[in-house]
Amino acid sequence: MHPKLFIALQYLTPQRALSRAAGWLAETRIKWIKDPFTRWFVDKYEVNMDEAEQSDCTAFATFNDFFTRALKDDARPIVDGNHTLACPADGAISQLGEIHNGRVFQAKGHDYSLLELVGGDPQVAAQFTGGHFATVYLSPKDYHRVHMPIAGTLKSMTHVPGQLFSVNTVTAENVPRLFARNERVVCIFETAAGPMAMILVGAMIVASIETVWAGLVTPHQRRVRTTEYGDAAPIHLEKGAEMGRFKLGSTVIMLFGADKVRWLESLGAESAVTMGEHFGDTQLTV
């Protein structure tokens, strides 16, 4: 499909109706619907089931269970080292680099507001001004759980309602402010490298976003909603621990503050990455 037509159709498509229909398909337990669709998906996208804890794609109760499948214990080793950062997800890097003048680079000719991305809170945005970002796109064939790049303690979670554009390369190159327009969940952690944001971005036909501490994150009257997490019962996750997952694919964005981390020089736009591998290093500790 021509890119301009693909983008035009996304503006015209009833995004939430389509996502609800996809959600029904992804959750159905009717085997004569679920099993052929799952087998087609595995063949179409060349999904590697050999690394999955359950290698039979039709053994899952629903397509969503297959899509968020666990991997074998040794399938994704986590990089060693107190100052190393682990890649949070399987996929490909969309972009990474520095946050300049409160703007995050999206694609050639496009950037977006850091303040808008994190939900409009100036105090949250200020923690990452002049810092570094990395955007990882999860394709349909990828493992769809998101893991911690470094150990951290959860401070807040903000659900930001929005649109549901696709988040692939074509859309990123053609839809202004894509990641600040789409629905997303912004999770702020305190780490040895200072504040870290893990932002799970929804997309076209993404049925839901989940976190390990809150479960399914659902819209609440279509307004920004923030939950604070105190010290009474802290939620602490170690490096490599699962922090969330997508039921159907999307994008995760990492943010760190100024002079706190450096990404590997070998990484760049379109680099294929695997969860747990060496992604960067912390520069300062707190």
C-alpha cells in the first residue's frame, strides 16, 4: 500500500471501534476461530515458537495469551554489570539520542514535546530535560513483554488518553507528534541513574496495555490520570524483571536525565535489538 494512502486511511478509520473488534478476536476462546488465526499469524510473521515456554501456538487459551507468551528461562540472558543497561524489549530502534530544548526526535522532519509526552506535568518533564531517550518498536513477530533496563522503584504511573495510530516506521515518518498523540502509560522509576521513565505507547488495534503492579490499565473518563506510589509498600523491580506487556504490539520509550546514561555507539535507527542485551551504560550514580 502506498504510504500516503496508508496514512490517510488511519486518519479516516474509526480507531477505537477497530481496536475493540481486534480485542474481541484476540480474547475469543472459540477454537475454530482462534487456532486457524493463530497459526496464520505465526506463519505470516515467522514467529519463532522454539524459544517460547509453550511451543504449540494453539495450546494457549486465547490469541492474547499466545501473543504475550512467556519465553524459556534461558532465551533472553540479561547483561551483567552494575552500570550496564539492558534492552527493555525485542524489536527495532525507532530513534535514540539526546532530548534537545524539551523536544524528542521522532523521524526526519518530526519531533514532539517532552512535556506533552509525559502527560503535561512540568515537574516530571523537568527531570528529563537535556537527557537521553530511546524508542523501541515491537513488530508483530516479537516477544511482547517489556522488562526493566535497570533496577528501579516505582514512583508514579500516568495514563494519558489519546489516539491509536499505527507506530511503524511509515507512520512515524508521516504523522506529526505521533508518540505524544497516541494513548500511553508513563511509568516513573527512581534508579541508581536517577529518574527513569518507561512509556508504553498504544497503537492501532492494540487491545490493551498492562503493568505487573496494576494489571490492565483502562481509560478513566478520557482524562489524564496519575497514581502515586509511596514508600509504605514500595514496588521495586530488579533489572530484567518484567514491568508490562502489550496485547498486540506497539512501542516503548525510555527516558533518563541529563548526563546519566550513554547508549552504545553501535546502536542507531532501525538497529534490531533483543530484550536483555547490552543497550548502554550509566554515567553517574546517586
